[in-house]
Amino acid sequence: MLIVGAGPAGLAAACAAQDAGLSYLVLERQGIVQSLVEHPQQIRYFSPADEMAIGGVPFFVRGGHKPTREDALAYYRAVASARGLRVATWEEVADVERVGEAGAGGHFRVRSVRRVAGEGKTRDHRARFLLVCAGTFPNPKRLCVVPGGDLPKVFAKLDDPTPFWGRDVLVVGGGNSAATAAMTLAEAGARVTLAMRRPPADFQSHLRPFIVRDLLIMAGEKRLELHTGVRVARIDPESVRLVRVAYGEAPPERGADDDVIDLPNDFVFALIGHTADAAFFARLGVPLAEDGLPVYEEETAETTVPGLFIAGSLSRANIILESRRRAVEIVARIAARRPGQP
């Protein structure tokens, strides 16, 4: 089997494949757990260490605290080394196609290309099963339909909060990433406003209960400003305009004065989700749903293309616990399809 993506889900799948005695290879276009590498350096994950553990390797954190980014990166590097996982880093999928029908020799033909040492060199791979855990981090959704959404001050991810100390910052989004970024920026001294379409509630948009708790505490203590039931109407060089609307409605071009919130603003973080690599799935004939993620069978995680499975954030699993669990279950299903299995 071929696994695309060496994030937590991809590494968990590799461990499961190794344990099941499957022939496997992980292809990763950058380094392992690249999505975590790109998180803010100061971040402390809200998921406890045991929920982030993979491959039966315990994840111990000193003092029992939630893991930091550095804790997590060191852990996943150690697991990959200790388990001797077959991971080809800095090797990107350049082309993929399905050859033949399910069974009777049906397989995937994948061509990968080296991105650094030996740049441009290609390799051809053949696999009966393809598990895509590549994630969506390289393809963030943007505020394209909002006037000013393309201004240079609008970002789709937070690298480090320090440069935004003392500045007026708007964070847009209703998920864990937006809430965490807003709190991280506020703790770093930025004047933060978080704009959400709905009031934060446990497991809404995958919001973890402890994130909701901490967010509401910080808002109650006036350490950040929380606006719910709003959408961004426009972004100007020195300000932003929010409009109060019911959830699911588009903001009016111009609302009544009571429905408009004008705020001073220096920077905007639009953390409104990510989409799949449309070209990759188009080559395989896998349709994308309205949310920009691939269509698959919910119970098995298999797409309409036989032998092609989806895991990680592509499967709408926005917490590591769920993404690694689904990846391991998929490998078990693949192992059960080996010749000679009942």
C-alpha cells in the first residue's frame, strides 16, 4: 500500500501497516508532521498527549501538561526513528492513475518526484491500495468574496504571534484553529477580536470543550473581544466592518447602523478552513463535496475509486485523536483484503 502524507494520521497508518505485515511506503512532499511544524512556536496543544500518541508508543509530557509544539515534534520524530518507518520525505506525488478494476490485478500507478537532493528525479510506484492522508494545510480557504479580502494584511495562518504585539487584530473562524490563534495572539499582547458565525459550543465545528471553556474565560475577562452571529462585510487598510446576520445568511451589502460593527484593524487572520488539492482528486475521478473535501463512504472511508481511502483532515477529522483512529481502522480493512484472508 502507498500512504500519501506523513502527518500524525499518515504515521499512525504506517505503524499499523508495519504491525500488520503489509508492504507500505509513505510519500511526504516536505518533512514529517509538516502541519505541526507550521503551527506557532509558542502553541500548547489542547489535545492531551495520550490522544496524540501513535503506534503503541507512549507520549510522556513532563508534569502531565498538554504538549507543546516542540514536545509533539520530538515525539513524532522519535516514533518514526524507533519504529524504522518507511517514509520518503521531500518527495511529492506528481501523477497518479487507477489501472484496472478492483481485484484481478487492479492497482494504482503513482509517479513521485524528488524536491531537494536529486531534485527532479522521479520514481514509479505500484500499489493495490492508496491511503491519502495529505491533509489540507497547503490549500487554505480565503476571503475572496469579501471586499479587501486580498489585502496584504490578510493572512491564512499564524506562524508566530510576537510581531502582532500591540496591534489591532481580527481573527475570523469558528473552529479550533481560529479560537486557538485568537487566544495565542491575545496572550502575546495583541488587541484581538474573534468573529464567529455562531456562539462557541462544545464540538460545534469540532470545537473541543476545553477550548470553548478557555475562550469564554478570556472573553469574560476582556482579554479578547468575542463577536458571534457576525460575518466580515469588508476589510479596509485601517479598519474592518462586521455585519450581524443569522447563521447561514449572506451579509447584506449594507446593513442598518445597529447591524454594523466597525473596528480599527491592522491585521486579519482568516482561519476559515482548508480545501483538498482539487487537481489531485480530479486525476483520479474522485468528486469533491461542497466543503471542498473528497466524497467517500462514511463507514469505510473508501472513495468511489476502489482501493482509494481518505484519512486525516481530508476526512473531516479535525482532531488528532479522530484522524489517527480512522487511519488505523482503514489499514485494518486493507489488511483484511489481502489474498488468503477470510
